[in-house]
Amino acid sequence: MTDDFYYKTPDPLEEDFSVDDLISDIKQQIDTEPGDAAFYRAEDPGAGLEQQNADIDDTELYSAGELLPEDVQMPAFAEQMPQMENYAPAYDAYRGYGEYEGYPAPEDALPEDEYDYDEAYDETYDPEDDAENAPPPEKPKQKRRKRIVPLFVKVILYVVIVGLVAVGLGYGAWECAQDVFAFGRSDETLTVTIKNGDSVDDIAQMLKDNGVIKYPWLFKLYCKFTDSESTMDPGTYVISYNYDYNALVDNMIANSPNRTTVRVMIPEGMTGAQIFELMEKNNVCSAEELKKAAAETAFDYWFLEGIPYGADNRLEGFLFPDTYDFYEHDDPERVLDKLLTNFDRKFSDEAQEQLASLNEKIANRLRNAGYDESFIDAHRLNIYELMTVASMIEKESAGADESGNIASVIYNRLCKPAEYPYLNIDATLIYAIGENRQLTEADKQIDSPYNTYTHTGLPAGPISNPGLSSITAALYPNDTDYYYYALDKATGFHHFSKTYDEHNQFLGTQNDG
């Protein structure tokens, strides 16, 4: 074997050395069949492996495990392999060629089965070298903190929820009551027809379509619990929008066209008790039933807001006098609602605006008299107090022509409470004692909130149910200087005076007569 042949293994210390060259060389060494030796020509290091081996005599080849001749030197790369701990895999690739002369194993070399490549790699790896290229550490996950709701917040939420449920249930109950009792509906009539084969479902839907009821399911439930499903017979019937469920059923039976109708005329100035007796006298319903309904029924009208329940005369002043048609043995709630609906219709938006204007005039008069704003605000009239004034005008006036002057006397006294603390109106005292008779001096001393001889300002409430003329006089009083009036026996009307002396002089003329 000539000197032209030697191991041509890339030297990692040379400047043109690359890792790819090393990997390629090792791969060729591993792929070589046992018994072959791979040599490179010095003259042609780039020649292929087959070509270079072809130029070598088979007798000059050395198999793996045989010793090389002494004149064949190991390449510098191989001599340095034991010291290159970073190339442990490359060192391993040369283990298969055995021990060569001039290539002794290092003293600190381990047996092959005890060599730990991972440990060697770890010993040579410096984490700081890759610190710049290392990915940022993952942000530790924060534990989800449990929200703690303060006790007072829970209490508030509970109260709000319970309140909303209560309001909702209350509103629903009131809506159902309005539909059952037909509160606030007009007394206009309409004609409906029940056809052959119509079920209670068909009748309920027909009534809803005509605006008579709002909730068909509620009407059907009423019919079921009152056993009224089979009583409504085919036919054409005249009914009213303000009929409650009971009246609707009673009027849609075979005999309903012959049901007795009662026409009742309620005079102006009647008290509630007198109206109830009139209804009982005409077989509409009993006075006791009407008193109970007036005291306890929650009628939905703006002018009744703030009026407490429980008193028989709770609706006093708002049972509008007029002529009405009722049925015998009618429902008491429906009867009262019919009167209240009429008042609501008569007391228009214009009347409400005039009430505001009247309060401004009264406020200016009190202001000019030296009263402060708190006193003025406390003496503004609401609808209940206005009807109290109207009811006194109704009972005191001898005719519509003098209603405006009666109103002026009442307001003149109210606007000068220091000089005229008492209204001294007989009609309020008669209402308090409950009978219409000639008053005595003893009567004028009774303790009653309706006694305007002993209680300042307005009485506790209306003392009658006034007609339209008295209500108008209360809203539009005459502008006078009158503070007194007395009945003129000769004319049947009242004489009005500006001063107490003038009033007494007139009374003297009446005594003489």
C-alpha cells in the first residue's frame, strides 16, 4: 500500500470545516460493510467512494478491528477526538474500528457500557448561552378568587325581588278585579248574538272582540265555578259595557230580554246615605250592600286617591246626581261604579286646569295677606277639598243664580283665616247630626269635624253630592267683598253682606217680619 492513501477525515479545527462534512463522513463510515475500509486519495479527495476503493488492491485493505501499519498515522482529527467532549456521538462512531497504535484511550475514558452521553452533554451545556433566545416563562395562572357578596346587598336584592313579585301579583289581581267588576267602563250598550252551537269559549272570545271583557280565560273560569256554562242560550241580547261578569251571564239567558229594568233619578245635593236608600226603595240593591261596597271596594279613579277605606261616606261628593238605568237586584259595585264613571266624565281636563288656576288666585291672596309659602302650600285645594266646597255650595244655595256669591263668601273667609277662622255654615252641622231640622245653640257646640262653628277651615269632607252648577261655582267663584249671607224670607234667596254690622242689620229686619 503506497503512501498516497491515508484516512482523509475532515479536521474540525480547519477553517473550512463544517458540521455537515462531519455528519456526512460519519454516515459513510457507518454504512460501510464489515471487512471494507474506506480510503480517500490525497490526490483526489472529492472522488466518490466506489472509485477510490476500486483503485485499491484488496490485499491492501484493512478490515475493521485490524491494526494499521505503523507508517499509517491517524489523522489529527482522530487524535483529538477523546478530548472533544462535545462530539461524543462522533467518538462513538469510531468505536467500531477497535484500538489503533498511536491512538491510546484516554486515562479518564469510561467503558462503553458506562458512558453517559446525556451527562456529558449536560456538563458542557451552559444555560446562559441560550438565555437571550429562550422563550419567556409562562405566567403563573392566578387562582380565581371567589366573589363574596356582602350581606346587606343580599338583603336589598331579596327585598327588591320580593317587592317586584308582590307588586306584580297585586297589579295582576287588580287587573282581574277590574275585568270581573267592569270598573271604569262606560254605560253604553251594544247588541251581541250567541249562535247555535257556540261554546263558552266562543262566547268569551266574542265578548273580548267586542271590548266587553279583557280576559276570556277569566270569564270562562267564572262560568265554570258558578255553573253558568250551560245557562247562556242562543239569541240576540242588549248588554252594556259596564256589566260585570254576573250581569253578563244573567243577561245572556233565554229570559234576560224580559229582565226588569229600573230607572232611578238622583237629585242634586243628595247625600250618599240618601242615595243608598233610594236604590233600595227601587229594588236595585240593598242600602247595606251599597254601604259595604262604598267602604271597602277599591275603585280605580284618580279623584279617590288618598281617601281612606272603611267609612260608609267614603264616596261622598263623587256619586254624581243624574238619571240612571239599573236592573233589579243589580250588583252594588257596578251600581256605584256607574255613578263614579259619570263623575269622571263630567269633571273634564278643563276643570282640572281650572282647579290649578284657582289655587294660584288663593295663593296670591294669602301671600298679599302676609302668609308665608309653607302656609300657602298647606292651604292649596285638592280635588277632595274642592268637592267639599262644592257640596257646601250645593246645600246652602237657594238657586244656581246665587251659587257664585255663596262660593265667594266661602273663599273670602278662607283667605282671611285670622279674621274669619270659622265658616259658620249650617249645612255642615246638619250633616254632622244626621237630620235636617232647625238648629239650636246647643247643636252649634257639638264636637264634630263637620261642625264649622267650632272647627276652623273646611269640614272633614263633602257633605253632599253636588251637581254640575255647584261644581262650576266652586271652580269659578264670583269676585266679591261678601263675608256674610242670610236667607231672605221674603224672596227665598240669600242676602249678602260685606260687614258684620250690615249682616246684623239685615237679620234684624228678618226678626221683625
